[in-house]
Amino acid sequence: MSELVDLLERYRRGAELLAMATTGAAGAVLDFKVEGHAWSVRQIVCHLADSEVVAAMRFRQILAEENPTLQWFDDHAWAEKLDYSKRKVSHSLETFRRMRADNFELLKDLPEAAFARTGTHTKDGVMTLRASVEWFAAHLEEHVMEMQAIRAAYKEFRAKELAAQQQAQQEQ
């Protein structure tokens, strides 16, 4: 049972990881894109908020229905059509925090057997509740690392930009 407790704690901590990854991020850093990466920090935060809404539905379907169909969603279409590039990060962070807390409350007191219940994902096939929780925990962690890399790249970009400006001023 301790592995399940550890998984649930890892899942719960996702909101804290996201908060830490975005602390102090404002202005241009939110919309900075690294070459080879599809999304900015703002877009990733919006994606994570919407993904947590999807997680809420999937968890509930698996628990309440017999082998439900878990619909795949096109995250790039959502990013474009739901205008992630213009959404407020603070709203998405709050949505994520609330949804993750609510999902954790749903999961934390379930009997271990409930985590063996299954649904069939339209792209990935049969998935247990436990596998779904693991997936959403890892999904957040991967995106947090991506945001950290984007922020580091932005810092490097700004340092080079400032150095070039200083060099130009010295040459005048």
C-alpha cells in the first residue's frame, strides 16, 4: 500500500511543483518560446489546467462506469482554439490547483482495489486508474522541467541581449 500512498502524494504535490516553477515568471518570460518547443510557459500552464480537467473526468468515469471509453484530446488544437497564448496564467494556475486538490480528495481514501479499475483510452488502450494517476503525475513533472528549461533559456537570451546593448553603447 505504501507505493500507492507515495504515488498519491507525488500526484498531490503537483500543484506545489507548478507553483514553484512559475514563481516570479511575468512579462516576456511567460511568452518566450525556445526553438524546437511548441509552447511557452503560459501555454504550458494553460495546457496543464485543461489536462487536469480531463483527469477529473477520466478518474470519475473509471470509478463510476464499467470500462468506460476515455476520449483522447488533441492538446495542440485545444491550445490554438482555446487561445492559450492569451489566457491569464493566474487563472490557469488557480484552475489547476483547485482541480488537482479536488481530484486528490477523490482519490486519497479509495480502497486499493479501486485503482485496478479500468477504462479504455481511444489512443492508448486499456488503462487502470492507477496508471492514469501515474500518467498525470508524470505529465505535470515533465512539463515543469520543460518550463524550467524555457525560463533558463530566456535568462540566457536576456543576458546576451543586454551584453549586446552594452557593447553597442560602448562603441558609440
